[in-house]
Amino acid sequence: NAGVTQTPKFRVLKTGQSMTLLCAQDMNHEYMYWYRQDPGMGLRLIHYSVGEGTTAKGEVPDGYNVSRLKKQNFLLGLESAAPSQTSVYFCASEAGGPVDTQYFGPGTRLTVL
Amino acid sequence: AQSVTQLDSQVPVFEEAPVELRCNYSSSVSVYLFWYVQYPNQGLQLLLKYLSGSTLVKGINGFEAEFNKSQTSFHLRKPSVHISDTAEYFCAVRMKTSYDKVIFGPGTSLSVIP
């Protein structure tokens, strides 16, 4: 039981390049989330999904796209990376309910030059 | 809209001393309250959560938090900290209705000094 895993752990991009971050969970959770963490700003929600085939925008969705084709996977895409997207990205999953605990992955550190 | 304030961005404290990390929230509807901890270079993990009932909630690693509805606060406390408690602590709220999102505070960095 690996919990929540994220691929890759580190990545350096040049401005304008694209990439996809993969989040996988093996807990059969319905809800999945993508956050970014920046110094002094805590975690900000980018996009989330409340079930396979569904996605919704969070607080800071611009410049990102997501897909949830399979229940266990939640992909975050950057079509044209910008330096402002330099951040640490965290994926989380939960069973889906008001009192449920979110389980977080180890994070992906992305630098855009 | 909901918001979470953590007034102290950094809290240094000596080992074996008590600590309190402050959290205040704003919401027009009833919320559930959470504290998460992030150890260096790791993801977040749940410390404790307040759902209902007793306003004093006990969590892992000796932490506890007290819910104060009139002051809309949910402060985290530990009577005696250890070096291993050095981490970032996040307060979070979730609406009892429309609960698909969790709102996190900006975090408090706790540094335990030997």
C-alpha cells in the first residue's frame, strides 16, 4: 500500500515548455486534489476531482489543466510553463466526505527558468 | 467565503517548553476544523480535527487544540515540545455543507531550539 505517489519528484523546465505531473493513489479514494505551495502563502488549490471523469477549478487554475480518466490517477498539465509556476506541487486524495482526512503525496518541486 | 488566518509565520521555542500556535477563521456557515503538519521535505499529514462535541481535541504526538466558537479560533498547543516537532503547521477549515474543498491557512513554522 503506497498511499499517494507523485511523479516526478523534481523537474526543471524552460519558459514555454510543457509537462505533465502524475498523481496516483491506491486507496480507492473518490476525491483528488492538486495544490501548489509557495512561501508564506500556504497551500492553494489548483484543480480537484470528486470522481472519475470529473474535474473542477480551484483557487488558482489559470495555466493548468487536469484529467481524471482513471479513478486512481489525477494528472496535472502545464501547456506553456511560466516562471510564476515555479513552486512545489502537492497531490492529495480522500474518500470524499466533510470530515475525511486528506492524504498527501511527497510533492514535486518544479522550477521554470 | 471562508478564510483562515495564522498570525504567527514563525515560532521559535526551546525544547521542553510549551507552545501555542494560533489559528483564526472566518466563515458564514458552520465548518469543520483541522490541523495538519508538514515535516521537512514531506507532504502534509493530519494532526487532529474538530467535528463536534467537546471543544478540546487531542491529536497525535501530544498535540491538542481548543475550539472557541465565539472567538472563531482553533489554537494548537503542546505542553512540552521536542526537537522532532520542528515542522510547518497548517490550520484548515471545511464547510459542513458544500465540503468538496479544504481551505488552508498560510502556515506557521515551528522551530524547536535545543
